[in-house]
Amino acid sequence: MKLLEAITKGANILKKNKIPSFFLDSEILIGKILDKKREFIILNQNLEIKKNDYLKYISLIQKRSTHTPLAYLIKSKDFWKSEFYVDNRVLIPRPDTEIIIEEVLSIVRAKKIYNFLEIGVGSGCIVLSILNEIKHLKAVGIDISQKALEVCKINSKRLCLNSRLKLYKSDIDKFDIGKYDLIVSNPPYICRSDLNNLMKDVVDYEPKYALNGGNDGAIEIRKVVKKSSKLLKKGGKLVLEIGHNQKTKVCEILKNNEFYIQKVIKDLRKQNRCIVSIKI
Ligand SMILES: C[S@@+](CC[C@H](N)C(=O)[O-])C[C@H]1O[C@@H](n2cnc3c(N)ncnc32)[C@H](O)[C@@H]1O
């Protein structure tokens, strides 16, 4: 069978199953099986593919039809300037989270900061992207999930950053190691009652411990703020990702824990997404 015919067949199956990006996804999935980049796939649509490869590809198409996220099928997600290994142990890095990277880079470049803490590393997309940019920096990362830490370790080794990142398995409530000039966190912040309204790709496949922010969506945020207030040095900064409707609530939590709100940053859709605050 020719490549184009296989892609079209796969795309039709995905379309029937209401996958919005059906054609792109089938090109990416055949690329995964043939171990070729998308450019190659686009330029070689008359290529004959082996029956065995076709069967492996159709098996991926069937998984994608049930809304298994593409990133979990190809075990990869681009974020900032790197490619990260991902599977169902971690949240798939989101483009909106890149505003945290921009913000942290400007803080680190303006101030003399030598190490920082990330609370809830997941795949490691935040902490590793920052370490990759600023060569003198070291970091500590924690996560409540051992499985997430295993994925973060895979990525830190792949990016040759493992010597500059120390990881701990810990609930933020129980973490007491070190004092920091900078803490970064993208904690789970979805209200428990809203979890089932998320896209099927998210609610059925991504880990609940990375999404569930409890009854009001702010349970983990409260923990992060409270503990950061202890772990940050005076004048240190907390860069926090929040849900688009959480600005007022989180600003109040921060003020109650001796933080001064420096700025609120909007994401690509112009929604409030990140709060930068300073420990008074
Ligand atoms: C929204 S995900 C963010 C992952 C990654 N930093 C990113 O931006 O893609 C939140 C992460 O926090 C971790 N987490 C949840 N509750 C935690 C807690 N109480 N203490 C430490 N980590 C926690 C989860 O396991 C998950 O990996």
C-alpha cells in the first residue's frame, strides 16, 4: 500500500471518531511507525509501505480513535526548545505553560540567582527548559508522584541535565529542604466537579493527580503558597501558574501568606495564567 492511501484510511477512521486533527494525526502516527519526520512523510506519499508497518500504524490509529492523546502514542511532546518524553504517568506539557519559562528567564537574567525549586515537576518540562537555557543554574524538583519523577529523570538524562537537578519524592506539605530565591509551580488547579467536563483526551487519560485541585480548585495552590512562604528567602519570587478564573482567589491566598503581588500575566488566549509574587 502507498503511504498516501494509508494516511487517508487512517484519517477517515479518526474523522469518524471525531478526532479534530484527523489528517495531521494520521501523518504523525505513520511517521512514528516509519521513524520519519513529517517533512519526509509529506514529500514521499507514493512510497510503498510494508504490511507489518501498516498493521502497527492501524493499531495506533485505533488507540487514537478512543481519544488516547497523540503525545502518549508517540511518547513525545515539544515544549519550549526541547522534545520531552511523555507517557500516561505525566501531564502533557501545555503551550500556555511556556509563559512561565519566559518569566523565569527574565527574573534569573535580571537577578543573581543560582538555584531554584520547582514544586510538581511532572515531565520536567519547566525545570529542564530553564536549566537548559541558564547554564550556571542548579535546581531542586519535587513531585508527589514517584511515576512522574521517573519520567522527569528520563528527560533530565536525555537532555544531559541530571547533574544539575536534584529530585525528591515529596508532598509539598512535608518538604523542608533548602531556602530559595525563586520557586516555580504549575500545581493541579481544576475543580474536582469540573474534571468530567474536560476533553475526553484529558479526563480519560491524563493523571488525575496532575489535574485535581480539590473542591474549589485551589487546595494544592494553598499548599504551594503556604510552604513557599517558608521556603523562600525574603524578597524571593514565586511564579505560579493558575486557572483562568482563579486570579482573585489566588491573589488573596498570596496576600494572606505575606506575598506582594508583582504581576499577573495573560496566556496566548489573553486569559490570566500566571502570577508573580514576592515574599515580603
Ligand atoms: C499540573 S502538573 C504540572 C507538571 C509539569 N510541571 C508541567 O507544567 O507540565 C502538577 C504536578 O504536581 C504534582 N503534585 C500534585 N500535588 C502535589 C503535592 N501536594 N506535592 C507535590 N507535587 C504535587 C503532580 O504529580 C503533577 O506532576
